[in-house]
Amino acid sequence: MNPTNILVIGGVAAGASFAARARRLNESAQITIIERGPDVSFANCGLPYHIGGEIPTRDVLSVQTPATLKSLLNVNVRTLTEAIAIDRKNKRVQVRNVTNGETEWLSYDKLMLAPGAAPRVPEVPGVDDARVYTLRNLADMDRIASAANSGMRAVVVGAGFIGLEMAEQLHRKGLSVEIVQIGSQVLLQLDAKIAILLENELLHNDIKLHLNEQVVRYENKDGALQCHLSSGSKLQADFVVLSIGVEPESTLARDAGLKLGARGHIVVNKFMQTSDPDIYAAGDVVETADRVYNVPVNVPLGGPANRQGRVAADHLFMGKQARPYPGSIATAIVRVFGTAAGCTGWTEDRLKAINKPYRAVTVNDYNHATYFPGATPLTLKILWDPESGVVLGGQAAGYDGVDKRLDVLATAITAKMTIEDLCHLELSYAPPFGSAKDIVNLAGFAATNQMDNLVTTVTELPTDPNVQIVDVRGKALADAGPVPGAINIPMPTLRDNLNKLDKNRPVVTLCVLGKNSYFASRVLKQNGFDVKSLDGGLKILINPRNPGKL
């Protein structure tokens, strides 16, 4: 029997992972990677950090080279070779040498499609200016790093993960940076009030934000690149970095008649097979199942891409023994200067979009015991199913320990744990590392308090003048940042001042972090008041772009 002939189109995360696993499972298979660019298996998530100099050595980003893949795995790599057509009937792929234009046909027994996704480039005048960059590969990184010099002005279009990382790193390199974002917040993967914490960090580091804006035209003006915004404003830049999302590189699959999803991603089954069982696909180009609701999703992240490549190779050589890809929950994190923020599972906006019921709570605490030096604030939000209590999603932001809590929540979502389970998670604790009641436990406590009707929360301050707003912060804090229409009764004095409140009028309590507000609501409720507590406190309510407006 002849050895299996495997072609892999795309040699970065999913493609390289697939090839490596395939070789470990079958020593005799003929494996060839076709890569359009000059590099394979590079750390594309590290590109912004080399531009800013935080990763000083370029070579560390090349995880493998064609030579090492050949010597370690006996995998043939053809770089600067583009796949341009798939002949499914005859099981062959037409490729073109991008250097000289010559074409040839390569046969296959099994084919893996891992071409990834390309940066989205809007069709606006001037976008083809040489000073407008995108970031996808090492060559893009080199061009931006060469162009970016201290004292220059850079405009980053898009405030997703890549946009925020680029803004941070260009600032680190000494550039003046402005961000243009089409939405009303940065990082649309977060709910708005968690995103506020990132926006505050950006502004604190002199990054200018232009939200609810688009660049509608680029113009060469007196040697500078002028960015015309949808509002009529104009920004002057020495160069621009586009980071407004990605588009799946699925044209090859479409032309071959493979099934695509509504947004152009390749549809695969749980073993990463396409509509042609001899063709697999993985990575940013595919549409898989969401792990919570089993709806189609695309998650363009390195972790899922690597695992999908492994699943495909397992199925190719192990058949029914292979373990299926269980779906994704889109766990992601970003660092913006001193603050980290991330998410896992579902957000409020996504749940609303598919009309799924949910409840949510936001808690504030510290990354470890406050009596141990170095404790820093941490904000955690969880969403859960109101009937079953199953955790649907979570978000976190803070200076330290964000990744740890997100990973706990990702595990909870994967295991279909409930808010009651969060209450009783036994997490690692010593004063330098955590608290006896970790913030994940506190989120579970707060959620079960809601479920047990011990507290009712609101996410905005009331506008009804009949509602009594009770600010239970200390007098100094309340005087320094007064809340319009609120009466200040510090929490320690509340029981002695109940006569200042009208039991015939509803009450909303508030504080900085939400904890004392909850304590106050319990006192008032047990004294006959109709009371609600401001979820998450003023910390996530104050807009850094307009701190005087609540």
C-alpha cells in the first residue's frame, strides 16, 4: 500500500499543527506544506511586541523553518507557493510559484485547508497609500517596525485586540498614537462597562480615542497622511495601521464547491472535515460550533487553530478513535499598558442578539489579600442562565490576576458549572496569591444572592425623581465626587439614619465597588424599604471620556 499523500495549504498555526500531529501518527505519510509567504510556523501573536521592542529579537518569532520542519518531522515545505485551484474530482491542487509565475498540479490523497484570514481593508479613497499598513505576517511587521520612529504620529484604525496591542507598542516606541473606532467602545468582545476600564487606561497613557468614527478618506497633505473622519474631523499621521478585523481566505474553497457559512467561512464537522470528506479545514478560515449553544461561530485565535489542526490529523489516521472538536468559547485576553482585560463565553450583546435569557453580576475585589503588599484592584463579571444557573460567560479587567480568573471561568463554562459551583470552588490561596474568598467565589455569592432574591440590582442610576439615591460612601469620597440627586449616608451610619429616608419611595443604593451598596440594601430591605443596589458600583459607571457625567 502506498503511503498517504497529504497536502497542507497554509503553514502557520493550524497547518503546522496538523502536519506535526500527522507525522507523529504516521511515519510513512508524504506531507507537504504549501505556503504563499516566505515564512512558516511563526508566532503571529507576537508581531506587535517586536514592533514595539518588547520582544527584541526577531528570530524568536520563527517557531519553525522549512529546514527544521524537514529535519525534525520529515515534512516538505514549499514557501512562496500559492494554491490557486482545487480539482476535487482528480484530487489535485494547482499551485503557482509567486516568484516566477510558473504553475503546476500537485496530487493528494487528503488535503488540509489552513489559509487563515486576511486583514480587512475598507474600500475608501487613499487606502492604497503606502503609509497605510496591515499586520499579518513577519514581512508586515518588518515594514511597520521600519516606518515607526520615535516622535512620529500614528493612527490605529480599529480597537480590537490587534489594534489595542499596536497602540500600546507604538506608544512604547515613542510615537504619538490616536485610535479611530467605528463602535461606541473599544474591544467589542467586552461588555461596555468592562471596556470602560480599558478606555481609562488608554486615556491615562495619552492615547487619544475617536469613538463612533470611521476614516472615510486618506489624503496626502503637505507630506503627511491626512485621515478624514466621518464626523468631518481630520487627523494628521505619518502612517496608519488598519486593524478592523479579518476576512476568511475561503475563495479557494468556494471555487472548489465546498460548503461555506453565511459569512464566508468553511463549514466543517466535529472532526474538521469539509463537505468533501477528503478535505479538512482548520483555523481562522473555518466555522465551528459554539460550545454553549451549538450555534455556528468563527473564532480567529491561535489556541483553537492549533487544537483544530490536531483533531483533523487524529481523525485522518485514527478514524473512529479520534476525539471530536468540542467547539469554542472564544477565551481571549489583551494587555493595554498596566491593565489586562479579557472574556470567555457569551457577552450581554451576543445573548441579546439571539434572544437568550440571562442574568449578570459584576463584582470588584483585589488580586490577592489586601494586607499583603502589592494588592491591585480586579473587576469580574459573570453571566448565567436564570433557570439552570449554568455559567454562560465571564469578563475580567485589572492589573494582575486577570488571566487566572478568566481561565477558571473558561473551565467552568466548559464543564457546564453553575453559579453555585463557583461559590464552592476551592482555589489556591496564600496571601501573595489570592484571598480566602477569591473574586470568583464572590461572583458566585453575588449571583446566588440574586437568584435567592436577597438583592435586586440595577445597572444605571435612576432618572425617576421619585427614587431616592443613597450614596453610602464615606463623606470625603462623596464630597469629592458627588452623585447628582443622591443623599450621602455613609454605610457605618446607615442604621442610625433610616429616618432620613421615605419608606413610601423606592431606593437605589450605591458605592464605589458595589459591596457596601449591597450591604446597605440588605439593611434597608429588612427595615421595610423597596431597595435596589447599583451593580458593580461607580467604578464601572463613570465614563473616563466624560467623568463628570453619570
